[in-house]
Amino acid sequence: MCGVCCTHVSISSKLPDGAQFEKPAGIKCKYLTDNNLCGVWGDKQKQPNVCRNIQPMNSLCRFDLRGVEDGKKQHIEYLQQLEKLTSP
């Protein structure tokens, strides 16, 4: 797993317990582990709803097709564009 979505996407989402989870774009999620895995994946009490709905896409997540660095760069550029287009 690359963890790109967990760093380059802003998250403003309610947690199941009603608490608000806020993470700005470009900031590593506090739940992202050192090996780029979600430390609360599947934990319905801690994982933000938006994260449960993210589905990996071959066009973005298959870095082996373009090489890791080029793939990550394209993924980051795509996510930054989405962030820009969906900002209030």
C-alpha cells in the first residue's frame, strides 16, 4: 500500500461516535502506520466514514505499470486536482 490517499486528501468526516475527524490535505493521517497501512482499517469506531468508502483503482494504485516514483507522482497530481475541484 502506498498511503498516498492518507496523506494528500483532506478529510472532514464524522466518526461513528459522532466526533468530527479533520485532516488537511498534505498532512499524514494520524492513523497511517510506518508501513503505510491504515492503523484503524475496519475499526467501525475509529475509521472515518469517507475512508471506508475509498476503493483502490487500478489506474491509480498499480504503480508497477509505470514504476513506483512515476506512479506516485501521477497519483499525487490527480488527488491534488480532485482536492482543488472539490474545495468549497
